[in-house]
Amino acid sequence: MIVPALILILAGLGLIWLAVASWQERLPRNALAGVRTPSTMRSDQAFRVANKTAAPLTGAGGMVLALGGLVTALLPQHTAGPLLLGSALLCAAICIAGAVRGVRACRAR
């Protein structure tokens, strides 16, 4: 379970980096990272607003993923699988909530 745990840790750290870049408005509009919907991609300003609004929840999702990976690496193998899956699902739910909040914020402007 070390390899899946390391993947979770690295993915979590990547989400945290993305959240920091979004919060600091250093994430340019692109086709790979950030909240990308038709309403957020219509302008640089809409993309910045959406991603800055989503950043706290994106960072929280990254923390859940990284911590889940760390704990998974330390637990016995028979308990690691459910924790791995649970932390990935919780991260996805938190990040989706952030994206929804970001889309609503860019539409409100």
C-alpha cells in the first residue's frame, strides 16, 4: 500500500499548490487545472474569481488527500484500502463543493 499512499500524498500536495496559486491569483486561464466550466472560461476575470473562491475548499481537499495517504502508509494493509478510498471520495466531494462555489461567484459578477 506504499505506492497508492504516495500517489495520494503527491496528488494532495498538488491540490494544495493549485489552491495557493489560485488564492494568490497566479493561476492563468488554461485547459488543464482549476475550475473550468463555460462560465469560468469566458474571461480571465471570471476564471480568477471562480478559482480564488474555490481555493480554500481545494486546499482542504488536498489536505484530506495528503493526510489520508500518510495515514494509509502507516496502517496495516487490511485497513488501508477503505481509508484510501474514503479519503479520495471525501477529497472529491470537497473539491466539487469548491468548484460549485466558484462557479456561483463568477456568475454573480
